[in-house]
Amino acid sequence: MKKMILIIGGQRSGKSVYAEKRALSLSSNPVYLATAHVWDEEFRERVRRHQERRRAQWTNIEEEKYLSRYDVNGRVVLVDCLTLWATNFFFQHESGQEQPVDETFQQLKKEFDQFVNQNATFIFVTNEIGLGGVSADAIQRHFSDLLGMLNQYVAGQADEVTFMAAGIPMKVK
């Protein structure tokens, strides 16, 4: 049976740990689909810590953009995270330049819809970056717009939405 769960919260709110526990409660061998692009050594260390936390029961896949390449039918799949995934579309790695928000959102929607057109249980982790003030930086404002649009799109389709704050899950939907 297809099911979609969205776990959203701020940085270091406990989203990933909660999502991992949730996935393991639903399957003894869930899929961990990591979307991170390693930008620098500090981030490489963050990725390493995440990988270390996962044990052999996980099927680990690293994919920066094209989630729909993977057949996850019948599986529980944790996608960590939509924020990094959106970043990978927003910035062109070769040039480091941002793409227009509307164009990027359409790419994300198309890829997302193709991916979730499978009979699986999907758990998506994402950041809520719109709780603070408006940034003075145009690129940050554009990315906040994009991620807000994506989060609303996914939340609208999700069967469940959980907001994480200080390690405490709060059911939204």
C-alpha cells in the first residue's frame, strides 16, 4: 500500500533520527536514499556520521537528483533530505549559479511525481527554513521560496506530516 510521510523541522531538530526510527518500525530492511552533494570536508564529516548511524539492515543509495531511477516498489524508503535534493537542482554544480525558482520547482515536481508513482512507503525529511526573518541575500530568499513551495507540494500529498522541534515530534497531519 502506498503511503507518504513528511518529517519537517529546523536544523538539528532530530528529524533524521526520528525518520530512521520510523522507517525501522515499518521494515526490517528499509531503503535509505541520501541526496547530499558533498560540498566540503566539514559536510563530508556530517555525511560520514549519518552513514555510521545506519547499520547493515539498511539498503543505502546515494542519489543527488534523479530519485526516480530507483525501483522501490514494495519497500519502505527514507529520503534524507528534500532540502539538499532541492539545492542540487537549484544550483548548477558546474557553474555554481542558481536557476530560476519557477523552473527549478517544475523540475522538482516532475521528478518527485515520477518517483512517488510507485507502490511504496515514502518517508521524506525536509527543513523548515521559513520560520526566521527574511534574508538580506537574494539567493537565500530565492531558495527559501523554492523550498517553501516544495514543502507545501509534498505536504499536500502526504498522508502524515510531523513537525520536529528540539527532538520532539508533533503531529501536524
